[in-house]
Amino acid sequence: MNATDLVVRKVKKRRPANSILNALPWIGPAIALILFVVVWPAIELIKISMTEISSAGTLDGFNGLENFRKLFENPDLRTVAIRTIFWVFSVVLLTVLLSLPLAQLINQSFPGRKFVRWAMIVPWAASVVMTSIIWKWILELTSGEFNLTLQQLGLQDQPVDWLRDPRYSMYVLIWVAVFVSIPFTTFVILAGLQSIPNDIVEAAQVDGAGPWQIYRGIKFPLLRNALLIATIINLINVFNSFPIIWALTRGGPGYNTDTTITFAYKMAFVEYNMGPSTALGVINFAFIMAIVLIYLRVTKATRDQA
Amino acid sequence: MKKIGLRRLSAIAAVSLSATVLAVIPAHAAGVTIKIITPNYTDAMPAYYEDLNARFMAANPDIKVEHTNLSWDDILVKGRTLVATDSTPDIMNLNTFSDYAAADLLYKATDIFDAATLADFVPAFINNSKYNGTAYAVPDLASARMFFYNKKLLYTSGVNKVPSTWAQVKKAAKKIKAKYPSVYPIALPLGSEEAQAEFAIWTGGNNGRYFDNASQKWVIDSKANVKTMKYLTSLVKAGLTQPSPASTNRTDAFKLFSQGKVAMINASVFFPSTLKDYKSKVDYGIAPFPHSKTGKSITLGVQDYFMAFKKPGNEAAVKAWMNFLFSPSNYAGFLKAAGGFIPATKSASSSVDSSLLPFIEQLPNAIFYPGDLAAWPKVAGALQTQLGTGVIGNPKAALAKIQKVAVAAGTK
């Protein structure tokens, strides 16, 4: 702690109320925006989750925790919740595992690197719905390129219904989610790699460390922050991912590929079960809040460390 | 009912365009504004309504119409959120009405139309528009379904007589499968788009229903329905249907038929025009829908509704618009734009296209959804999402699960 820090602390201690007032004109608009777009909808969400809603959409008064009770009575909630956890963790894990070597690759200098980096970012820059629909066409039963290619190669007699057959569809969804998550993750890790000072690596080389040793002993530990941030942002993105599932399978057949996000939507707008759906909305929101809090903790910890 | 989503994208583009056009018209100084929301049966609907509303507003300078055309996917979602968010429209065209009637949001049909106009609606259709014995909506059009078959696939496989019973369907399917291994003999689209319709028409031919009118009870897990589900499962297990019937939507099945990859299919009255849109070269025939040994052939009648929402001061305006729409020449234009459906009025029925006649002949054998129950939209939703799991899992358990949802939704 140096002298300036001490002065700032003293000032803060002496006039805390005043300094908040002084800051208000600067942070006021941001606070107002947050109140309007985050806090108010959240309060409305909680309020409506304790309201009786008819299938016509009329709000028929406060009903306490009745919507939550009905939600927990739903026989499919358990499997959907377990699937959601499987979905989030497998997508994030695969994404990170694939992004690590990819980031290493595009960190090397080779001719055409710019083009490769550019090509890698396209799936991320494109709209997720668009990417999903393209995958839907690729994997289509009779006219999709994937089945046609397999048939031409003689690897398949009868076309496989990748998206509609519950034996495969969940894995196809996971693949598409990994595909759209890789670019962002790779670039976060790339940024981490580029922030590693060259002299440390050179020092290790002088000491006779091989490439694998350098990676394990120096680079990977220094990537910790980048990995943490990439993981947590991916957790949020993948958990919230609606368009991939909805565009490719609509959560079907039955609820076989639903996550709690698509399940809530399906309950509200296909089965007109508004009340329990709003209750699930609150639970989804709480889950996201928990991850965001962890994220804030982690970023604060890494900042303090630096 | 949903006409297939083939032209959805262009329809959405057209919608946003017409929405912009409407938005730039300055507000009328005095009088009432009514909001109307309708689905696009076809791409021709927005243009039809634009012309209709222009003529209506010219004749009724005090009334301003704000018209929104939506795709079926969008209107099914939006119809539910409008009421909840206090932006209830004045008039809506939808595939269900009963829960709005139960929530006391709608005008009675007698508030909107005089006796002579009401008497012109086809009695069966207006009866389906009643909630607790009172009509709260009017039918705008209807459809019936029949058994479509690919003539070439059937005849060249040695099937000389079009199957009329379940046993014959299975036998024919096996012959087709033997002759054409890459063809799916029967399309069974039990995906969420129209599972409730697909199952209703099969089980209807086995005396199975969703709701028993005599006892006023849900009978989704009845013996007849379980038997139907088991029969359909046997077709799936024998490889006589397209793969993954539980997640194949009607639109997917229609495409397979249009490409000559499916030999037999349940399809609606507008299917011929869909095949034309797909530029299909399939030479098809139409027959009454096959039935079980104990049942008889039926068709599934499905209708949509126009309904007017009670709001202070809008009664005269909605009355004027609805009567304008249902005046004979405007209604003829509506039917033309909607493309290939069965008219809902007697007067329009007298001059239909001859291609509709086989379907109209089936109407006396029509069964309908229990669309007059307030619980129907909920039950239909559960049927749509879950029926398909019956043919890939446990037939009886799937039906029992939906029955539970229906019982909880009530019988009002």
C-alpha cells in the first residue's frame, strides 16, 4: 500500500455519504439503466410467479407458492433438470478441451494465420439461429449433405435421422453448441497466451525445458485466469442457450432434448401452462444469478492477485 | 389450423413490410381504433387484408383499423401474451377460442351478427363455437382430412385395391417395403406440430376419442386409444413408417410424400395446393381414411375461429368490421386468399371448387376436437408434445400421462 492509497482511504472514511452523492451524477444513468432493464423485470418475474394465470392469459390474483408446487409435481422436471446439468457441463468441458490446442495453433506464426483466425471467428459472428438452421439442413434425413455423403461412401444403408432420433439428437445438439462456443473460447485463451511474457518462456528454454514441459509448467498455469473467465461465460451462455435446441429439435421428441430453458418456454407457449412456467423462469434466473456471483468473485480474486 | 410453414419466411417479410406501411398512416383525429390480429394461411393474406381494411376505413371514416398479420407460429405465442400484458386485441382469428370465452373476454356471436347472418354459418361449425351453450366465436373456415396415396408406389408393388382397413394398410405397407426398400410406406408425423390431429384420425376410425360427450369425461387413456397406439407402434416397429415418428412434423411428412418417398399419408383438404407449391410430380389418389375392424371410416374436421374481445367503446366498430368481412363478396375473397379450405357459411359452400367436394362429402362422418371446452388448448398442447412418445416408448403410459394432464385441466 502506498501513500496515495492511504489518502484515498482516509477521504473515504471521513465523508462516505458525501462521496456517494458526488459520484451519483456519474453512475446515476448506469444505475437507472440497470434498475430498468434488470431489477424491474426480475421483480415482475417474481411477482408473476406468485400469480394465478389462466391459459387465456388473464391474471387471476396472488396464489402464493402454488405455481412452484405445481412445477415440482411435474413428473418430467427431474429428468429435464439432470439433462440441463449434463448439457451445460459437457458442452463447456468439450469446448475448453478443444479450444486449448486451437488457441495454441493460432498463436503460432504461419502463413495464412490471419485467414485461419478470421475463419475461426465466423461461427461466432454469425447468428446462432442461422448456424443452427444450416446444421439442420446438413443433418436432414433424406436430403442432408451428411447422410448423402455417408451413403456415397458406403458407410450407411439407411439414412440416420440425426436430429429426430432421441438416441442421437442430444449429442448432435451438444456438438452444435460446442461448435458455436469454440471461437469465443479460443480467442479468450489466445489473449491469455499472448499475455504470457516471452522472457519467462525463454528463461525456461535456456534451462533446457522441452515444449511440453514449458506448456505444463509455465503456460498452462498462467492461463488460469483466461480459462476461468472463458469457462464461466460459457456456463452462462450454454445454460441460456435457447435457439440451438429450439431450431434443431424443439426439445422433442416429448421432452427428450429439453433443458430447463426450452422446457419453460414449451410449458408456457405450447402447453399453455403459464403458472408453473413462470416459476421455472424464477429458478432459471436464480441459477444464472448464482453463476454471475461466482463470476464476480473470480474476477475480483484475479484482479486482487494482479 | 396451421397451413404448413413453407412460405413462412417471405410471409414474415411481408408482415413487417405491411406493418411499416400501417405505422406511417397518421392517427385519425376522432373515433375508434380497433386492433386486429390474424394468421397467414398463405402469403396472399396480408394483401387481402390491406385491400379489405382500406375499403372498410373509406366506408367507415370514424374507425381506424390497426391490422397485424402473423405467422401461425407467432400468433400461437402472441395470442397468449397479449391478454397477459394488457394489450388485448379487438378481433382475433385463431385455432382456439374456448379459454377466452371462459375468461369472459369475448362478445357473444349474437352481439356481433344478426340472426340471418348467424343462420348462414354451417350448423356443425357454429355448434363447435359454443362455450356452455352460447356461441362466443364464429367459424372462418374448416378442413377435413383424407387418405392420400402415391398411385405408382401402390400399384407397382402389387397393391391393387386402396387399403380401407388397418389390416389392409399394414399388408400394403409390407408389399411396398419389399418392392421399394428406400420408400417409407406410411408417414406417421407424431411430432409436436400436429400430433393431436394425426392420432385423432387414426383412433377415430377405432371409435377412440379424446373426450366422451355422454359422460363429460376425458378418455385419452381409453382402451380404444391404447389399441390404436399399439397398432401404430407395431407399424413403427416393423419399419413401415418413416424413422423417428415421434419427432417428425407434418410439414416434414408432406415433403417426403411430395418427393415420392412416402406411399400413404393422412392429409388435409389443402394438401393438393401444397403439393403444387412443392412442384411435386407425384400422381396421387384420395380415399376415405382406413379404420379398424370394429370401427368405421371417419374424417377429422378442424375449424378456426373469429372472435371479438369486449372492450369499452369498441362494440360498434368490431361489429361493423366483422359484418364487413363476412359479407358474401369479402368472404369469398377471404376464402380465396386462404387457399383451398372448406367454407364456413352455407352460401359460400354452394360454389366451391370441385376439388373440395370429396372432402365435403366426408363431413357427415366428421369428428371434431372438444374445442368448446376451456381446457382444450391445454390438453391439445400436452397431446402435441407427448403423444409421439407413445410409439417409441410405452403406448399405455404415454396416454395415461396425458390423461392426467387433461383431468387436472378440468372438463369445463
